[in-house]
Amino acid sequence: MVLGAALILSALSLFLYNQREASMADKASMNLLPQLLQEIAEQNELPEATEDPNLEDAFAMREIIIDGYAYIGYLTIPKLSLELPIMADWDNARLQIAPCRYSGTLKAGNLVLMAHNYAKHFGRLSELAEGDSLSFMDADENVTQYEVVGCDILDPYAVEEMTAGVFDLTLFTCTYGGKSRVTVYCDRST
């Protein structure tokens, strides 16, 4: 009985910890979005002569720095009522704040975004279906419209399936327990 009670308390503790992490990530994203939109607008009011020297290659994406982190734009998923800032690079600390670019760029047509499965991040990706729309606004205020063309559950090591560049935009997150990846494939809509 003692072991059973200890296991129940451990499970409850883990659940509460995960809920706290999800809540903090939701607040961070919600607080960042207005700042990001303001920074994007201000950056784009500057004269064209102030080209970003970091954009050496034709496919690079301009970045906006907020609180020491680089952002490349924001993603809107109307069906899930989500508007999320997207960080330029990923690591575990960044994923605690907002969704991140895993690889690729908009111009190359191979952008891959990842996030934790928090309800207010990518936790509801499995609800998307073929034909659903979403959009991405980059730091240059270019808005690209996408349509979901497929959804899949992949092995956690199926990196090539996510980064092959077959789709213009790929979104992914872990399933609960982390044994698989919910993956949504999108192409630009006309």
C-alpha cells in the first residue's frame, strides 16, 4: 500500500510539474507576441539602406532579438486559436519559452518548426486535418499562407521524414510520453 501511495504521489507530482511548465510557457509566448509584433513593425519602418548584414545567403531569414533570444516571426493556426512567436534556433531552454525553428527557411521552402506538446504550443497538432489553413509572418512582415496536406505519427528518430524538404512547412511535437512525433505537413496555398 505504501508503494502504491508513493507511485500515486509521484504521478501527481509529475502531472503538476508538467502543468506548471505548460502554464509558464503559455504566459511566456503570450507576453512575447506583442513585443515581437512591435519589433517587427519598428524594424520594417527603418530605411531600406539598413540591410541586415547577417543575411549573407539568399535563403537566410531576418531575426528580431528580444530578451537575448532571436525570433524569425510568428505562426497563426486559426483552427487551434493559436498565435505563437517562433524562435530562430532551438534547444531545451528555448522550447520552454516558445516554438522553435528546427531547420530550413521560408525562402527555401523547407521550414520545419517544433514545440513541446503544451496545449498552448503544439499539444493539439493532432486536431489538424487536410485542408486546414495556417500562416507564418516573418520578420520582414511577409505573410505566407499554408494548407495542411498531411498528418502522421513518426518514430522519434525519423528526422529525415521531417527534414527532407518535400513540404514547404512541417510542424512537429512529441506525443505524451515522448515515444512518437505528431507531424503535420503543409504546402503554400494559392
